[in-house]
Amino acid sequence: MLTNLYRDRALVEPVDSQMRRSDEYLEDAARTLTGGGRRRRVVNAAARHAVDFQTWRSLVRDGGVSRAQAVALASAMVLAAQGPLR
């Protein structure tokens, strides 16, 4: 169902306006993962990617990993982003 909403979002204004609420929720979730403070750009990018619907769809549906494995992968990505990256 979410796949259809994301697909139709650009075409149907009421869908887009409702999806903005989800965008705000996911932005809050990403902010929570980064501790809410000012962090490096790479940590913010990793957190946003970790909560993005397309990431989960790619991992679970397309990649065939379990939800638990997807959580572990997304968590590892955010944690790795907090380390020393050059």
C-alpha cells in the first residue's frame, strides 16, 4: 500500500499533503537517531536513509533479508557514520 502512495504522491495533491505528515514523522525519527543535536552531515544522511521507506523495501522485499536483519543493517550504518569517516 505504501508503495502505491509513494508512486501516486507526485500525481495526486491530496496524497502528497497527507504524506507530508509522514515526512515530518520520519524526520523526527532521524533526529532521534542522531541524538537531536548538531551532527556531521554523514550521520544525518545515514539516519535519514535508515528510516526511509525505500531503504526498508529494498532490504526486505528486494534483498530478501528479514526485518531483524534490516534493523541490524540500518543500525550498523548509523553507528558506522558516527565513527571517524574521512
